[in-house]
Amino acid sequence: MTPPINQTIEYDQNHSSATTERIEVNQEEFDWESYISAYKGRTKIDRLLFLAEKVSSLRQTCANAALELVKTTTKDVQLYHRALYIRNTKPEAGSPLLPKEERQEVDVEWCESTEKANRVELEKLDLELRNYQNNLIKESIRMGYRDLGDQMRRVGSLHDAFKYYINTRDYCSTNEHLVEMCLNVIEVSLEMKEFNALGGYVSKAEGLLDDYDPQAAAASAKSKASGSSASTMSKGGTTSGADAIGALFRAGGSAGSSNDRSRGEFQRASDMLPNQRESETQGKRHIREIRARLYVAQGLANMSLGRYGQAVASFLEVGADVGNAYASMASRNDVATYIVLCGIAILDRKELKARVIDRQGIHSMLEDNTQAQQLLESFYACEYKRALSLLDKLQTRALLDVILAPHFHTLSRHIVQRALRQFVQPFDTLQVHRLATSLGWSDEQGRMRALNELLHLIQSGDIAGRLDLQNNVLLVDKVDSRQALFEDAIKTGNHHISTAKGLMLRVSLLQNGLIAKASQDNNNES
């Protein structure tokens, strides 16, 4: 039975807890520097530390890279100590310390100076916010809370950052402010791994994008907290396009001006129009990038909660022309992999064809991810042996993904079960060894695996049939479609006859006055 698209699948807790298992990788095949370059922000550090914990041969290398990023891009002393601990310990159970000569010493100067700077900055921002609250300047209060949220995020106090970002909501006066608040809350929620409340902010931000002004948003982002509003209106119009049109009218309609002056104004106005078109193009692209970030965030949240059908629906909405706009959450290759794995595991052949394979833009997303592309193509072509072989090859890379690792075994199990169901569908009887060979499980262990998988699918009702264990044959219970059609037609006919008889009986009773009607007085009394 195919799980509904909106159903939450309970992923295997045993496998999800096994993400701390060590993985041996061929460093010639896995270029960790190229892999990590696709990310930015805190997720880049988190993925470096995840690699350091999972791959013994990359432990010190990735931990050193994470330490450098922490010191140059954040003010998070606690995260620095975590990275340093991974750097100075062995990958064995219990994480024993390395010999003293191999350890890296704590950068005491950086830690102390950073903590001091953090305290000073926090006191400064807190004092500014109190002044704004005393002066009752709404826009300045909003930016004060936002700046405090940014500072808490830099120092690693994510729950405090979340609280401050939420506080900006009551002081937002434009759609641009609300979208900024939603994006901040969404990104911090992802960093905290708090996924349940994320969907509401995604929906809210998405609904505001129709009236979103990228230029006003850019001005708000660059503005500093002050006593006056950050947004100002340009003279001659509300937008640069209005300014350009106004200049054209002034150049052509100013009867008293000289010809030279008119030509000069006309030339300046003409020069403004290409800039306006470029600005509009950039604005539309900016909105597409925001939508992509929202869809990726929603997809990551759904996948982390086991809602794989909703996850693939969100990832499919991500445009292929937005570049690395969502690099602070996931990479382009990640999204392509998530689409393929979740799509194959959840969608049937018809839906997979319509929603994934035929979707415009999906091929450009898959062009740099050949393994995922080949997996999708071979599975749809019913080349299950090749598809499952590609799935096994994809496992190492998938288990190095901090988001995908807890769910890969669950998705793999659903993909294998779907392959079995689709392979068995045309047959009345099927030799188990033939099934195992077709899936690439040719040895005795593979045949036992096929037998166990079939038994599980029969017990769960996904395959209607029974197993002849003596002869290792699957006997499929086929429904006679012709007989089923006749039975359905007879059932429908009997229903119509029964309905018609009931109506005729009622008409006959009415004609003979055998149905008593309540009097008007009784109705009034009741």
C-alpha cells in the first residue's frame, strides 16, 4: 500500500541513532572541499563538524576548517570549544584525547576578547533598544529587536535570537518587514532543529510576496536603528520608474525651457529607463530567491519530520534558476538528491512521471548530480537491478549529509519495497530466486532477503498473495477484472432498483392518502 502524500512516515529509530557510526570513504572519490564549498553560514560549520565526526580520516582536517570558520565568521565561543574538542580527540568510542603533542591549544586570547566584545555589544544594543522604547519610535524598536536577534545568532544563543526575532513582529509596518521577520525566524528554527512551528512562518511569508517591494526591503536591510523611519519617498514619484517617466514629461512638456536643457533632461531620463528595467529584473529575481529559500526550508522541515511526500512537493517548487540562494540551508545537489529519493519512495509510477520526470527545470537541477539522475531514470525504466546498485553507491554520500543521514535507511527500505511491488505486479506466480536475481541479490543471502521482504509485504497487505516456502514460489492472488466489473454492474443495478421501488412506494402512499401530514397548529405548538 502506497503511503498518502501527507502521511508522516516513522523512520527507523535504530538507523537514525546510528548516524554516529564511522564511515570510511575514498578521499580520491570524495572531495570534501568541493562538497563543503556549496554551503555558507552556520550550516557550513555544522556539516564540517558532522564530517569530522563521521569520517575518521577527515576528523582533524574538517575540524581545523571548522575552527577557522568559527573564528572568522562567528562570535560563538561555545561552538569553538566544541570544534576544538572534536579536533583534539580520537574517533574511537569514548573520544579519548590525542597525545599532548598532537593537540591544538585553546586560543585563549580570541576566546577572551570575543566574550568581552560580545558583552559590550549586547549592553550597547540593549541600551539602544530601551531608548527607542522610551521614545516610542516603532521602526527603531523593530530594528533594535532585529539587531539583538542578529547578535544572539552570531554568539550562538539561538533561542534568544528566536525570541528577539519574534518580538519584531509587533513593530512591523510593511510587508517587507514581515517577510524579513519570517525569514529570520525560519533560518533560526532550522539551526535549532525546531521544525514544527516553521510551516506557519513559511506560509505567512509566501502570502506576502505578491506585494513585496525588493527596493524597500534592501533599504530596510541597510538602514541603522534611528529615531526616524528608514524608508523615504523619492521626489517626483514613488519609484525610480515614476521618476524616469516624470523626467520624460518634464523634458518634453516644458515650453519655457531652452532646447539644450530639454535635450539634457530627455537624455538623462532615457538613461534612467534601462536602469529601471534592470532594477525590475533584479527585483523579480530577488523574489524568486526568497521563494526558493522558503520552499527549501519547508522541504527540510517536512523531511526531518518524516513527511516525505510533502517534502518532495516543496522541493519541486524550488526554481532551477536561483543559483545558491539557499546555500545557508542546503546545496543544489542536496535538493536534487532529496527530490529523487523522496519521489521514488513515495510516488507511484504515474505521479513520478507527471510530477518529477516531466517537470520543467528538474533536469537542469540533476545535471550535476549524475548518480541521482541515473537512479531516477533506471527506476522509472524498471531496471531495478541497476537502480538498487546505484542506491547502494549513493549510500556513502547520503550518510555524510547531516539532514539526510537519519532518513536514508528508511527511504531505501521504501524504495526496495516499491521495486518489489512493481516487479511482482504482472505475475500470477513467481520464483523467489528469479526475483532475487532480477534485483541483483544473486547469492544465498540475497535470496533470503528477497524472501523476508516478500513475507513482510504480504503481512502488511501491500502484496495480495502467499508464499510456498517448500518450492520458494510466490503465488499472487489476482483479481479477475472481468468478473469484478460484472459484480460491480450488478451491485449498481440492484441499488438503482431498490431506490426506484422505494420512490414508487412513496408515490403510491401519497396518492392513496396513507401518509399523515402534521397540522399547522401542531407545528406552531412544537
